[in-house]
Amino acid sequence: MPEAERGGPEHPEEVRFLEVVFPDNTNHYGTLFGGHAMGMMDKAAFVVASRLARTQVVTASADEITFHAPAHHGDVVAVTARLVSTGRSSMVVHAELAREDLVFGELTPVASGRFVMVAVDPDGKPVPLPSS
């Protein structure tokens, strides 16, 4: 399947987006702040979970966050998140951040992590996920 079609409404279990690393997202070494990397992965996990739940979702936990290599100012990073499992109201989403070589198209892993997302009502109470 062409990449442009993955993660669309017909494939809500995965999303992929690209972002450029700008100076305001880097530290004094010119590398991406870890917190910003985690934020990008959390955002992708949020989209996957929201598409499945079709209601409000929140991040319940982020764990197994591992940093593999730096991303530098000016790099393009690809964030991919995919649904791993579901519970009654929770979803586990694995997210990966990779630096993309725009000349050769190679991806170098930068960070990865596991995000538990929970479907909630307007009062923030967990609600069941819709049936598949």
C-alpha cells in the first residue's frame, strides 16, 4: 500500500507525519530536546487513539522511552505511531521517531516509546471503546 494511504481514515491504527527540527526545539548542542521528541511521539499516539476511540482521549502513561541517536537542527524527523493493543477503555500505542536522510531516504532511529491512552467522557472518566 502506498505510504500516502497509510494512516488515513480507513487505516486508523497507524499515523505518520514529518517535522523539521528548528532551533527553538534544540539544546545548546544543536540537538532535539528529549521532551520535544516525547511530545511529538505523544501527539502521534493521541491521533491514533482518537481515531479508534472517536471520543476524547488522554495519555495515561508514557514508558519504555528510549533515545537511540540525536536529531540535529535542520533534520527532518518522521514520527510513526501504531496501535499495539486495546482494552476496555485503554489503548497501547507504540511510537517511533526517526531522522530521515533526504538525499538517500534512509531512516535513523532517534527515539521510541510506549504510550497508554484512555478514552474519556467530558468529565474525564474512562469510557468503553466502540466495538470493532
